[in-house]
Amino acid sequence: MHKQDTIFASPMKSVEDFTFDEAVADVFPDMIKRSVPGYQTIVHTIGELASRYVKRDTRVYDLGCSLGAASLSVARATAQTPCSIIAIDSSAAMVERCNRTIRAFALPNPIEVEQKLAQDADIDNASMVVMNFTLQFITPQDRLALLKSIYAGLNPGGIMVLSEKVSHPTMQGNELLIDLHHQFKRDNGYSELEVSQKRAALEKVMLTDSFEVHQARLLEAGFSDVVKWYQCYNFMSLVAIKGDDNE
């Protein structure tokens, strides 16, 4: 049974910037379920994409793996395709719990968990790279360089799955999506105080882009196609495809 997220349930004199610390790691499954619409659909589809794109004796990188949900989805979906899965997260608390979670399963493909920044990952011989709600926490000026590094480490025909909270280009549309998301959180039991305090905690550390900005950046990094396959409110997931050599 997962612990309930009550981190922002009591009034705070000063709301600190959001960090993936022990307290967050302890309630992360409940937090994600109640905060991110379609999260389970996205994780499941990451496995579906892995079954299509992951090649034998290649690597899959899960950058910002948190508790390893995407890595486990990939591992299960590639049971008949020997590969290496590298799960990376900068949070010591997340890495510790991710290792604990992985040890509870008998997996057909191994998952190696590393504590480091996504920007420091050495991507090589990859058929798939996953960033599931990770890029939004990376400094905007570092994002293109990271995507170029991912593109360089992907094999031809490989994919990157990028899931992000996004902003809408117009103020009116953006406010509508924010309001719908906040109602989603209220419907999942969060109070007005919790919604407000968490929004304040994330304001300076989660800097979102529009889909159009993501698309342009991925194309600039070298990807030949960007496919938005999922969106609910201001949450989306897309697949960026690296062209084959013969294209």
C-alpha cells in the first residue's frame, strides 16, 4: 500500500522550492497518480514502444527514472529481446527506492540504476531513450545540448520518448489547461491549500515549454520526425524518431 501524499497539506510559512527528497520519494506513487493525468497509460505505452523499437543487444536509457516505472515497463515488454536498461536519476532517495523496487522482480533484462544528472549520462548504442517528465526540470539553456547528446547516442531508427507538462501559446488557452489540471487534482482529493502550495513550490524549478518549442528543438537536435501521441490537459507525451541511414 503506497503512502498518501500529504506534503503540502499543512500551511507553510514559506514554501520552499520543490525537490525530489526523501519525503517526495516516500509518497511518489500516490503523488504521480493523483497529479499527472494518464501517467499509467504513458508508462504502459512506453513498454509498447519498446516492444517495437528496442533491438537485440542494444541499450535503453531511462533519464530521470524516479522509482523505475518506465524501466520496468521496458523490461517486461522486451522479455524476448536481450538488451541492457540503464535507469538514471539525480536523487539519492529515488535511486535507493528504485533499486529496492527492481530487486522485488525477476526481470528478463537487467536494469542498472545510476545516480547522476541526465546531462552527464553517456548515451551509446541506444535503441530507445526515455525522459518521462524530466526535461522540464533541466535548465532551459541546457536542454538542446542534452537532446543533441541523446540523438548522437541513438542508433539509426532509434527513438526518444519525451513526456512533459507543457504550456499553451496563448494566455487564455494556458489558463484553461491549468484550471482543468487543478480540478483534476481536486477530484483526486487534494485541497485548495495543497494545490496552491505545490504550485508555488514548482514555480521556479519546473519551467515548461509548448509543444511547438519541443518539436522545433528536437528537429534542431537532428530527429527526423516528432509524433505527439498523447495529451490530456497540459500533459503530453511524444516520440522523436532518428532516421535510418538509408533515408
